[in-house]
Amino acid sequence: MTIDWTVNASHIITAITLAIGAAGIIYTLRSDVNTIKAEIAPIKADLKQLVNVLVQIGRQDEQIKSLTHRVDKLENQ
């Protein structure tokens, strides 16, 4: 069995079409990734603020527990 190594116009057109299609897909994916990055940036900032709020709430909870404990001690005296 021998391999036919001849190249005709349809082979060249097919290769060029595949290359253009691959380049188009890569360009589109890069554009989509950049759009997603731009949309995620503000969400990251909001999440950082939420983390700070949760930390403050945790601190306040501990302060309330401490004050409750102190009041209970005073009531028992």
C-alpha cells in the first residue's frame, strides 16, 4: 500500500479554512475571557467588603457574649 503525497487545491483550501477557523475560535475565547475578567473584578471588591463585615459581626458577637457573661456574674453576686 502506498501513500499518495500529491497535494491539490482542495487540500490547500481545506487547510487554510481550518487555520482561519482555529484562529477565529482562539480570538473569540480570548475576548470572552477578557470580558469575564472585567465582570469579576467588581465582584472581588464586593467580596472583600463582605469579609470585612463578617469579621466585624464576629467581633461584635464576641463582645456581646462577653458582656452577657459579665452581666450574669453581676446578677449572681
